[in-house]
Amino acid sequence: MVIDLAALPDDADALRAIVLAQAAALADQRALIERLRLQLARLRRLQFGRSSERLAAEADQLELALEELETEAPTPAPAEDPTDPAARPERRKPARRPLPEHLPREVVQHGAKAHACAACGGGLRRLGEDVTEVLDYLPGRFRVLRHVRPKFSCRGCEAVTQAPAPSLPIHRGRATAGLLAHVLVAKYADHLPLYRQSEIYARVGVELQRSTLADWVGQSAALLRPLLDALARHVLAGAVLHADDTPVPVLAPGLGRTSTGRLWAYLRDERSHASTTPPAVLYRYSPDRRAEHPKAHLAGFRGVLQADGYSGFDGLYDGGQVQEAACWAHARRYFFELHATGQAPLATEAVRRIALLYAIEQDIRGQPPDERARQRQARAGPILESLRAWLDATLARISGRGDLAVAIRYALSRWEALTRYVADGRLEIDNNPVERAIRSLALGRKNWLFAGSDTGGQRAAAIASL
């Protein structure tokens, strides 16, 4: 947690209260980390003493819990002047080990070619040099970048000259942007928790503790915030968005409590109608599925929202600034489940008619919006009119309590939203594009989201978006 120094009060008592509150929170978090470490050690001993998949799963969950707590550990803001020892915040940190000697070194010179004093123009003589070693990662191998900054003194005025220290992503850190990107991609895209990454790196002789990796993840997420904001602006500027959500298990290790958070996906993808606008998906996390969350996520959006029948989206359509486009895949699903039994010929007929609509979409994919709309109106329009009449007639002659009646009423109650795509070539027939975008999160969510951490869910959503 970074404290905004400019926002601190001038009153000494108020400052003391803030410091005491922060110290208490930090002590509680450290106590929880130690308690979880003890639990983890006990479970590991039991696991190796007697094979148990349940114990192994619980131990893995505790690994994730520690990972998340260490990621969220408060990090003091960097001093205004890094060269001023008095301005550097005190921070308890583990002893820093030298970078492995066996790794190849690549020397990057800074200011070595300087020959004249910037102050007076006099000649320079070399006094020595400062060396900063940082750990870098290239696909498949580590290397150490050795930043060498020679010092020079002017023969005329004795002024000392040296190139500035290299700018690194994490203040006083020893990881390059390439290594940080690799850790984030491995965790959020390749579904490798940090403790597993630590084990992988150890196999090549590089000791990176989970706590170190967790600190990198937390600070990287903060560094990436401007990129996420830019991505959100790009997604919400689209005229058409696909929206969906998926549950995320949020567990509290050792406490016996389980809750369910939600990951929301908002997709802008215009490639199907020949647009060159880059596609992008914005993920958001919420601790529950209340309607207030999508309303807040899409507060600045104006256009058409293509989504399933979740009632939480309904409030977005009030006022007409956001129009609803429903999903034929969801409507078809009700009929298909009955058709799959082999004992529902009316459901099979509905599936056949809907398949005619999808055949048209195959033919017009990739064409400009105007052409897509023209072909839909000419070809899909009559099919939809016939389907509507058939649904009305069928509903009138079957039991109103049966599953088929439920499927028909679902389609009829959303008919305007289901048919909106016909006149607008920018729309899709269904919401499948965003369901494909959310599938990767469903694959790895148990690996990167630890129990009880809403902050971890927010961080995962942000990094997955990028």
C-alpha cells in the first residue's frame, strides 16, 4: 500500500493515529502469514507421512494464501530523493543474496564515452565506477544485465560527472521489465502460481523466493494501472460490447468459509464486420453478482450491449442510452437440451429453424456492416417471421408447465432483443465471442485467486485484461 504523502494531515495527533493504525494492520497481516506458514508446514509433514490428495489440495491452497498476503504486503512510497539516506523509509527486508555467478553477464555502459565536462567543458579523467546488477529473463534462460556507470572528474574544475542510474520498473528492485512480464504471464496466462514458479527457477540455480515474486506482482499491478485505464477507455468507446460473467471461488484457508465472487468480461471485437479496430477485452472483479457492479463498470458506455438474459443488466437499458441485444445461443440452448433427449420432436424443430439463421451468419462473416444488414433482412427476416408464428402456435397447444413452454416463453419474452441484430450489421447473432474470451479465466482461476481475497480478484482481472 502506497501512502499519498500530500494527503496526510498536518496535525500531529492525527498523524500518530494513522501510524498506529497502519502498524496494527501490518502486525495483524504478519501474524496471519506466520500462522499460515505453520499450518502449511504441518500439512506438508502430514502429506509426506501419509499420502492424501485432500491434504495436498489444502496445502496448495495455503501456498496460494501466503502468496496473496505477501503480494498485498504494504510497500512504502519511494523517497523523493533516493540519494538522501535520511529520506529513505525504513523497511524490514530479507538479506539480499548476490546474483548467481554462473549466469552470463552482459555489460551496458552508461556515459562511458563522455570526454568533456558538462559544467565547464574541461577534459575528464576516470575516477572509478558504480555497478548495478539486475536479473533479466529471456525466453528459456536467465541472464544478468550489468549496468556500469563510470565516474569522471574534470581536470579543470574538479566537477564529478556520472551517467544517471538506469530507470527500473520497481524502485531499488533487481528485476527487469522482461522478467516481470514473464512472471505475470506465467501466473495469469499459464496458470502457474508463484510457489511453483519459484521451484522452476530453482532448478536452473536462480533462488527467487515466493515472497519476492509476490512483491513483484503487487508492484507491477500498480505500475500497469495507466495501461489498464487506457484499455478500459478503448473498450468502452466501442459502439457494441459483449458482456458475460463467471463465478470465482473465494476460499478462506483453514476457516471453513467459502464465498463466490464474479469476474465480468466486456469485449469489443469488430473483426467480424471487416473493421480494423483492435479487439480488446476488459475484465472486472466483484465480490458478488449484484446489478450495481455492471452498472458501475459500464457507467460511461453508450451503444448496444449484447449479453445473456441476466436481470442484472436490465437497469442499463433504462433511458435508452444502452440498447439490449440478446443471444440466440442462449435461446437455442433451452431447446437443444430437450432435443438431446431424443424424445422432443417440437424442440428438434426449433433447433432446426435456428440452425438456418446460423447458416446465414457463416456466409456473411467478414463483410461490411451494411452488406450484413442487407443480407440478414432479405434472408433471415422471413425465417424469423416464420419462427415467431411457429412459437406462438406451438405455445398455444402444449402444456404451459412443461420445459418446452419455458424455452418458448424465454425466446418470445426477448424477441425484440433477439432480432435486433438483423437490422444492425455490427451486431452478432449471439454472445459466443465473449464466452470464448472468458474461457481462459475459467481454466486458471483456481490457480491465481486465493481464498477470501477480493484484492487478488481485482488484480487478476486487471492483469488478465492486459
